[in-house]
Amino acid sequence: MTDKTIRLAFEPELAVLPLNSLLPLRQVTDRIQRSHKYKTIAASIDEIGVIEPLAVFHKPDRRGRYLLLDGVLRLDILIARGAVDTECLLALDDEAYTYNKKAIRLSIVQEHFMILRAIERGVPQERIARALNVNIAHIRRRQQMLRGICAQAVRLLRDQPVNPVTFDLLRKMREPRQLEACALMAAASNYSASYARALLTATPAEGRLKSPKRGVPAVVTAADLALMERELKEVQQKAAGVEASYGRDMLDLAIAARFISELLGRRSIARYLDDNHPEMAREFRSILSATLEGGHGTVPIPIKSLVASSD
């Protein structure tokens, strides 16, 4: 039996690096700075500091600059706050696409448990609100969000992008109907409040905790349900088509963004575009900024391009 060595992805120790030695190769635009994501990260840093260290390639270029693989927004916020250095993870590979694709996003249910755990450990609700850049009423709503929701339904929705209002509607159903509704939402990949409201409307009286008010005519008829089923099938077919092309489209986007980044990384080309084709240069930078803002992170740039960018 042969021994297989597991290769580490990062150096075991963090390194404190000057901010001016980090090379993001991405522009944080005014639009990004006005986004909710940017403001939330800024509020978190102001309240509790940087939790997730920035990730950089472990070998600097000939000018002593480190390629920033993840954390361009955190870097911009730290610079704006007047910081001079920060702790960094030293990655052994000079690419960021896989790094960002493997990032785990916090779902609404996970956020609920995180808030409960913080409150149990004595963290004031006001401080949690400041760290998440929300008002305290938001924290209180999140704290009560899963009351009346059965444990099996919570497990089904734990990692899904559920609209918080969906839980208000599920709370009006009995446990068996909650599970049926969750299964239907999972089958349709639709966790919106409007879909949950339609499921509640179609729920018979025995599946509800409270019967509909008397005197209110039935909103959904058999014909309406048949129409909803047809529309649901159409949505599922369209979703299947999108899923089939998503991987190819993302690959095309990554290749195009990487090529554009290589072009703009060369000063002579960037200068030529700015002087002779400013509209094209703005469009190229807009593509890169949109790729960043959309959550895809930085596009992988090999270290050799940093050497070439000095021309």
C-alpha cells in the first residue's frame, strides 16, 4: 500500500504584511462601496475587527508585492480606516477561482443559530446589530424566526436561500404540511415568500393551525391549482435549461475576465486603451468590477503576469 502525502493549501502560520505590499489587481468602485455587502463587512470590521484573514500567494514578486487572492473589500476598508498592516493566509497556489468557489455562504437559518449562540454567550443584541449593520429589530426577528417550525423542516431548509417571510407562512401550517411544503420548495428550488404563500393558500383546513376566516371566499380553485402546476413545470424546465448552461457560462466568464485582467495588468496596454479607446477601457473595468461584486471573487492571475505588468 503506497503512502499518499496530503498537500497543504496554506502555510501553517499567518503572516503580518503591510497593506501597501498587497496587490489586488481589482478596482473597488464607488458602486461597490455603496453596496450592502461592502457596508456590512465595514460594520463588522469596525465592531469586532477582521475575522477572516486576507489570502495572498506566499511568494512576492520582484517588487515585494503579494498577489491578493481573497479579501479585496476587506483590504479597501482597512486602507480607508488607516490601517497599515494585517494578518494574511499564505496560499501555496497563485489562483483564486477555486478558493472563492469553495467559500461557504451563510444561510438565513445558519445566521439564526449564530445569533442565538452569540446571545447565549452574553453578547448584547445591540453589538450584534452593529456588527451585522442592521437595526436591533432585525436581530429580534431573527432570534424568533424558527419558533413554531418543526425540526425536520429546519433540517430541510438549513442550507437553503430561504426568504425569512417564508417561515412566517410555514408557521401557520401543521407539522405534516410543513414537511410537504418544504419538499415542494426543494423540488422547485424556490424558497420565496410568494411560493410559500401559494402553498399556504392551497393548504386544506386540516393542514392549518387556524382555519381561514369565515366569509372569505376560496381564493384558489381547481382550475387555479391546475394553472399553478403547469406554470411550475414550465419554471422547472427553464431552471433545468439554466443549470445545463451555467457551468459553461461561468467558464466562459472566468476565461474572458482572466484575459481582460491580463490586458489591463500590462501598463502599456492599459495606457493605450485609456488614451485611444476610453470607452473600451471603461467597459473592460466594468466587467471585472461586476465579476467581483457578483461574489465570484478575484479571477486567477498567474504570478508570471505580475512580472509582465512591469513593462
